[in-house]
Amino acid sequence: MKKKYLFTPGPTPLPPQIQEALSRPIIHHRTTEYQEIFSEVNEGLRYLFQTENPVFTFASSGTGAMEGAVVNLTREGEKALAIVGGKFGERWQEILEAFGRECIPLEVEWGTAPSAEEVEKLLTEHPEIEVIFATLCETSTGTKTDIEALSSLARRKNKILVVDAISGLGAMELRTDEWGIDVVVAGSQKGMMLPPGLAFLSISERAWNKVMDNQVKAYYWDFKKMRKSYEKNDTPFTPAVSLVVALRESLSLIKEEGIENVWKRYSLMAYATREACQELGLEIFSRSPAEAVTAVKVPSGIDGGNLFRLMKDKLGIQAAGGQAQLKGKILRIAHMGYMDYMDIFLVISGLETALSIMGYPLEKGKGISKVAEIFVKEGVFS
Amino acid sequence: MKKKYLFTPGPTPLPPQIQEALSRPIIHHRTTEYQEIFSEVNEGLRYLFQTENPVFTFASSGTGAMEGAVVNLTREGEKALAIVGGKFGERWQEILEAFGRECIPLEVEWGTAPSAEEVEKLLTEHPEIEVIFATLCETSTGTKTDIEALSSLARRKNKILVVDAISGLGAMELRTDEWGIDVVVAGSQKGMMLPPGLAFLSISERAWNKVMDNQVKAYYWDFKKMRKSYEKNDTPFTPAVSLVVALRESLSLIKEEGIENVWKRYSLMAYATREACQELGLEIFSRSPAEAVTAVKVPSGIDGGNLFRLMKDKLGIQAAGGQAQLKGKILRIAHMGYMDYMDIFLVISGLETALSIMGYPLEKGKGISKVAEIFVKEGVFS
């Protein structure tokens, strides 16, 4: 018997209620029973997205809904701005280019987020740009972009803002309507505490008008068809029934805790993780760290691959390594999904122990003490 | 306590092993553990598809893989033939047209299948056609198309044949390599006994050459990217992990029984269903009945909607009604997924009882006796 602990930034661990819901006998989707579930789910999604806009549910990975955003919201040959500071910013660029859009990338150093001024400068240079593609949490570097500021800029310049919130939604503050974000894309396997297989997209009236004006070549991602079905609590194609049934449980857990409390919990877990890592003498990779995942630099003298494997194979703790140019250089610890404060003790203990086994000089117990100090001070256990 | 019996042509009932697999803790997809599962799944899929060709797995509904086939295998403006004899044939036409392909429909009367001669005639009229889109089991009418004959024609005329086997694969004989079918599309929620959420596509070398020659505008459905990943037992985007884990169980059940035995079982169940319905004085809708689902005409004097609801609400048996122009006119009884011989007794008893309650004149017990006679004669219980 060896317990396993998943700290990857998607998939994330499942609550037992959701595991149970996934195992229920299947029901048919063209029934009152399913429609009632889907109606409840749609209400819960609007709450989670903090929007009154429609939220579409696709049977696909998050990337599918990103593709949907590109093909419905832009025309061939149209110039579009994408913020590129990691693997997922690159994905916006790749999708835009795959469909013959002209991508104007705002390339930012990995581990940093763009300022609204940099975005504004590029918009001024390319006034034809109508749509900005951004990423709430760039999972590959653990970096948060200030979406509120971007959204305010987008409204001032009358641009449409599309946010990939796949890795952040449900774990990081995001106020779709209050901030005025046009399109928010999400996936099931992150903050929603579900297996992968569902993608979501909310769309504002402003963005909707552009979709309606657009000659869209789409079928599976056809937003017009999606909206028509959505209004009847239906989907154009067979939905991933078991995942939707489990989603109801997830949304009800989130509703029960309250979205602001959920954000606060993950934010505090992220803060404790960063502080504890620094106590251990480690450096946080990102200069604008996200609440969903912390990227910590592998200290010099330590092999990143060996650290990852020791934690995974011997301690049972699976974090994520670095991707592309960050391979072996960072360790990414997620704090989203079915995770609470005690999990932070567990992962920091594991990291401390693994580093210590590998001969890295650290004062034992300092990481954990810091976590305890923060949680006690914040009244987590009172 | 009221038991429910699902006889819809997708989703279909789940075996307990699969329900259990769906509820397991989630694992990360970039691990040796997942890769071993996916490698086993890929082997099982090749067995199920009866092919040595690659079989791609998408996180999507079946329609997604249909879209993938259209965008990867045809060019804009290209003429393509689609056999249209029901809702799913229409889907090929809709997808082709959504992406600016010129669809030459071979319209056949609903409930009938085209002969190879009719297809050949159209190919002769439009020699530019390179790809034929067909449907193994047209679920909306319970009709089977002779794919073996079509495939032989396609090879003779050097055309590519794409078969939507979403509703048939695993329930109806389909020999991809032996018959020489280029592309076979399938979905998880039918013969594979899984929830909806996975789509599959096998592709021959002949079809692959066309993909390679094609300037494809695709990202989520990009076959070149899929193939590169497939060769490493991977997928380009986060897979629907829980469904893939459960798929391994399903494929292992199919392998254990043997695909020919599986086909024989469903074929016999379908035959018994048709014979029993006729004993009850009912008419089979299709002139080329499929083994996956039987469409039976609602007899005159009986309201189709009421029959459906009586069976569903009072007896707990959910069949499917008719779609589009067949609404209220047929009842569709699936015999695929997690179903065995005894389920046929159950559904025929239910149909007989419901019709009898509604005042339809029939000799009670005749349907069941016919089922028993057939099964005993075929040695099902020996």
C-alpha cells in the first residue's frame, strides 16, 4: 500500500463525492432528468464564472474551446494580439496561425506578465487589431496576468478580450462581468476538481455581436448552434454525460463554500507555499506568481529530474517539472482542485525531505514552521 | 425503488467494471502509468477496429472525429459524395458544407440503404469525387449499409471511403483491413459500453497520403499532430483520463469474449427482437435492418409518444422515439453496449405489456415465446 498525492496543475485530485458521481449508471441526455441536471449546471457555471452571460459546455479538452474562440471571433487574415510568455500563450499563437489569422505576439519573458501599457503600445502600433488573447494563469511558468487591468484597457480601446482561464478558474479571482471580460475559456480538470474531458466558454454580448457578423467556418465549435441549444439547456451533440453529472457535484461544493472563500483559500495556500519555499532557500520562478500553481527554481547543484522522481517514486508526491526551456529547472506545485491547507504541510514536508536526502543544505522544519505560522496567523484553524 | 433499463442507441448501459473504473482516483497523463494504459488501449482499439492502422482517440463527441475526417481528408471546394438516408448521413452533408466542400448527396429513402450500383452511378457522373462518406448504422432509422460492398467499389474506383461507425462499431460486423475501409469513425457511448466523451478514428495509408498532401487548416483535429503523438502512445492535448482508463476495461471485456462472438451475440439479439416484434403484429421500419438498433413502426391507432412515455415512466424501460419526420412514428430499441440475451426478454415483455395496456390487440406471450424459441434453437442457453 502506497498512497499517491497529485500536485500537478491539471489533472487535480477528485473529491470522493465526484468519484461517486462518475460511477453512477449512465442516463440518456434527451430526458427531463438530464435537462434538469444541465440547467442546474449552467446556473452553477454562471456563478463560478461570475457572469450572467451564457457559458457553453463542450465535450473536449480546454484547447478545443480555445480553437472555438479563435474561429468564431476572428476572420481569416485578421490581425489579433496574443500575449506569449509560456506554453499556453504560444498555444493562442499556434491556433491563430493554424487558421490563417495574423498573430501579433506580445512576447514577454517567461515568468513575467505584461503590463497594460505594453499591450496598449502594441494596440496603437496595430490599430486593426480587434481581439486580444490572454492567459489568466500561464501554467508553464506559474505566472498570473492582471486580467482586470487588461480588461479595462480592452474596454477603453473597444477591443474584445479573450482569456484562457483553463488553469485558473475556480482557483484564482476572476470577475467576468465586473471586470468586463468578453470571453473566458475553462477546462474541467483544474479548479473544477473533475477529470479532463469538458471545456467551457462564456461570451459577452459585445463578443457575440462579432460572432454574428462573422462568416464562421465551424461545426463542432459553432457558437451559434451552441447558443441555440444552450437556451434550451441542451447541447448540439451528445454531451459527456458522466462528467456533466459529476460537474453538478463540483459546482455545488464551490457554491456551498462561496467563490470568494474558495479564492481566498487557494490564495493563502499559494502564499504559504511561496513563503515556505523561500524559507528553504529556494527561489520562486515567477515575478507575478499565480495562485493556482507555484513554480519554484530547482537550486543549483540539484538535478531537477532526480528531485521530481524522488518525490514521485519514493514519497508518492507528484508535482510537475518544467516544460520546454524550463525542463529540469523548475518544479511546479499546484494548489487547486480538491486540496486544502493540510496538503500544503504534506507537499512542503515532502519537498524539504527530498532536498535533504539529495544533500541540499537546509534547516529542517523551517518550511513547515512557516506554513504553520501563516495558517495560524490567518485563523485557518480557529 | 424503481429500476431503470436503458435501451437507447447511445448512451448504452455500463458494465459494473466500467462504473468502478470511472470512479478511480485520477492519474496524470504524462506518466509511465498512463502511457502503459494508453498503449494497451491502442492495441485493444486496433483489435476492435480490426485494423493494423493507427486509431486516434479524441476527447470529444463522435461528431468531432467526423469533422476531423472532413477537414483533413478534403480540400475547400472539393466535391465529395455523402450517402444521406437519415440524421447521421445528413450530418456528413452538413459538415462538408460548413467547411465549404461541395457535397454531392446520394439521397436514399429513409429506412433503406444504397446499393453499390447507385453509388457507382454517381461516381461516374462526378469523376472528380475523391472521397465517399457513408454510415455503417444509420441510427435514426435502424438501417445498415453494406460497407463491404461499398469498400470494394471504392478500391476499384480508387476512392477513399470514410465510414461513420459511431453507432455500429463493436455491435456490428466491421472488418476494416479485410474489407479495405480507409477511415472508420467511432464513439465511446455505443458498442464500447462507456459514457460519451471519446471519439475514435482509424486511418489507412492510402487516406494518410491524402492528408499529407492536403493543406489542412486544423488544430484540435490536426491528424498530423495526432499521429506524431499516437506513435508515442500519447495525445497532443490533455486526454479524458477517466474515460480512457475505463476504456481499457471495456476493450478487455471485448477481447475476452472475442469480437466475432460479440458480433454474433448482438446479431442474434437483433434478430430475436425483429422476429418478436413481427409476432406482435408490428412492422420493422428498415428494409436493411441494423444489428445495433431495431426501429419498429408504431402501429396505427397507437400514439407513439404515449407508448414511449408509458414504457419509460411506468415500466422503467427507456427506448428511443423517432427523430425529424419519424417523430411519433417509430420506436427504436437498441441492443448494444452492456446487454445480453435476457435483456431482450425484458424489452419485448415491456413492449408487449405497454401495447396491451394501450388497447392494441395482440396475443399475449407470443413475442416472448418467439425470443425463447430463437435463443434455445441457437444454443444460447446450452
